[in-house]
Amino acid sequence: MKFGARILKTGIAITLALFIAELCNSPSPSLAGISAVFAIQPSIYRSYRTILERAQGNIIGAIIAIIFGLYIGNDFILIGVASIICVALLMQLRLENTIGLAVVTLIIVMDSPGNDFLEIALIRFGTIMLGLLAAFIVNLFFIPPKYEVSLFQLIYNTNSEIVRWIKLNLRHAADFPLLKKDMEWMQKQLNQTRNLYGFYREERTFLKKNAVSKGRKIAVYRQMLLCSQKGFELLKIQHRYENDYLQLPPDKQELIRQHIDYLTDKHEQLLLTYIDKVSIDLDYVESHLAQDPQDLMQLFLREMEETEKDEYEEMMDKYHLMRIIASIFAYQETVDYLEKLIHSFKLRHTEENQIDINVNEE
């Protein structure tokens, strides 16, 4: 069993909420612990947004509960009616994420004893809000997430696996049952990468200088993710149309292999360049950034046009061939743009954009 930071933060938030409620002499400190569970989020920004939304939902739930308790009644039928009204109002206000805790608040408040109803209801409501506050404090100060480090490592490791299988496929050395199983793993990794990228993008910076650098990094990581996705799509096309690829003459297969090897090697080198594991030739890069290298693609297109006169044309499904070509070009386009982004990032903003990431960090 693996214990992550969120599990640990949940326990700390519950403990802190109960402790604060005890300090405030709350008669029901467990309510603070319950509300803290609802408010734990994987990022500081989401925690801030959650506490605002849940505070609004709780206030609406508490107001409805107090109105029913003071002027209508609080038997079990009326609690159900109040819950329906609360849920409908929250949905109308687009606060669907707060429905769970808001209804819990409503039930707890309406279940207050008849004597001193208002006082007890307000105390219970305040205790629930203490739980939200405790969860926010834990998210803010305890175990702050390192999303950038985790994001890059996940991109690098997933991309390494994709590239490894692409090269094995090109050399007809892939184990197909194992490849199929690994492709499912790659898809899950890419989905996880998108979620992690969302967390990183949502993180807020307090200094304008850091905000500018963060904006550049977001653009780079977005392109890294797109490159990995295009590489994965190329691998799927390779796997699906391998027989069509094998029908090509050896010299044409070699052309495709060299072209894809060039792209995958370039992709891996760019990732290492981003974390300063590979140096940049300043003179070469400054002139290269202004160009749009298409020499290999043009050569490839000319070679494919010549195949119309070859005898293997009847054996080859042109549609499948064009799928292979299109996936290679799509991959190259994303890698070329990633190259421009990373080189611009490294050359023009050296002081603000130091990256301290190790691909082997846990």
C-alpha cells in the first residue's frame, strides 16, 4: 500500500480541525473533522477555490436550515423538503460541487434541539466552517506539491517508453502481446500527465517575475505533452499498419526508419536540454531558430511520389501509407515547435528560467 501526500494531508487536516474545535470549546468537534475531509484538494489553488465555493454552499444550506427550523419546523419530512430546495438552489447557482457538504450542513443544523435552536445551529455551522479553514491551512503549509518536478518526470518516463517501442517496431523486434499491454499503460500515463499538467497550470505565483517565467513553462510543458501524444499516435499507426510498411522496398523502409530515428532522438535530446543535461550550441541555435527545417520531409515526399511507378504499388494500400506519412509529419511538426520553444526559453531568459529537475528523482 502506497501512502501519498494527499492521504497524509487528510489525516493532518482532520487532526488540526478537531484540535481547533476543541480550543474553541465546540460541543461537536467531530463536525469540523467531517468538513475537513470534504475540503482537502491536491493543489493550493484548488483548495482556495474549494473553500470559497464550499463556504457559499454551507451558508446557503445553513440559512435554509435556520429558516425552516425557526418558522416551519424540523421534522424528518421537512428536512427532506429543505434538502430538495437547497440542492435545486445550488444547481441554479452552479455550485454543484458544494452539494454534498451543504446538505450535510443543512441536516446537522436542522437537527439541532428545539431549545436554543438558533444558538446551537450557529455553533454547529461555525464548527463546520472551522473544518474548511483547517483543511485550507494544511493545503497551504503542509507538504506543498512539486507539480513541475512530477510533471516533467512523468513526461520523460512515458516518452522514453514510447520511443523505445517505436524503435523496436521499426526494426521488427517488438513483442506484439507485450506491446499491446504496454500501449494501455502508455495511454493511462498520458491521461495522468494531462491531469498533472492541469494541477501545475492552476498553481498561482505571487511575484510578477515568477508569473512571467511560469507562463513560459506552461507553454513548454503543453508542447511536451502534445509531442508525447503525437509520438504515441505514431506508435499506434506503426503497430496497426506494420504489414503495409513491410511491403515497402528495403531502401524506402530505411528512409522511414532514418527519419523516425532522427525525430525520436531529437525529441529525447530536447527533453534533456530543458533540464540542462545537454548544452546548446548558441551560434547554431540562433540561426536555426529562424529556419523551418523541412529537408528530410521534402526528401521523403519525393521518394513516396516515385513509388507510383514501382511494381509493389498494387500490394500497398495507399490509404494506409498516407496514414503512416501523416503521423510522421504530425510528430515532426510538434517536435520542431518544441525545439523552438525550448531553445527560445533557454537562450533569451537564462536568469529566470533555471530548471532544477533530475529525471531520476522520486
